[in-house]
Amino acid sequence: LFILLSAITSSRAQGYSFSGNDLLQRCDGPYTNELQKLAYTSFCTGYLQGLQQMHSVVIGVHKSSALYCEPTITGSYDQLERVVIKWLKGNPEQLHRDARVLVTRAWIEAFPCQ
């Protein structure tokens, strides 16, 4: 797990990294107007859905163990988003880090596999 998270963060040396600060602003505001709110919250939902779906694809293709086990039957993308927002707000010292890593950490903590 640590190796995977380290590999993800090493990719940001290539250029711009989308940080936890960036993601929190898009997912939770503040927004300057309703159009920005719609655009940013749509981006947030799509970003998180993409990460969650990629996790599922990697597990399926590589037959690897899940990093987290979200409640897919009874849960929703809204729940996954709320977990991320809560984690980001509760860990402000981490917000400069790569958003992909922070989202993964939030979901690992919230949805451990048993």
C-alpha cells in the first residue's frame, strides 16, 4: 500500500499536481456564483467517480486485493464524496499533497476491508 501511494505521488514531478486544496475547493466551495458551483461540483463528482471506478478496474484486471471496500450496494457516490470532504477538512496539513493520494487515504480509513 505504501509503495502504491509513493508511486502515485512520484508522478507529480512531471508537472502540475491537482492538490487536496484544489479538490476541496471544487467539492465544497466557496463558489463565486451558481454557474461555478455547478461546474466545480460536477467536476468533483466526476473526479471521485473516476478514481473509484479505476480502483475497481485495477482490482479486476490485475486480480489484486482491494485497498478499500466501500459499501457499493447500500452506499452512493454522494457518500463517497462526503467522506472525502470530511477527511480533507479534518486534515488541513495534508492539503498540499496530491488529491489522488488523499482521496485514497480517506477511503481506506473510512472503508477498511475486513
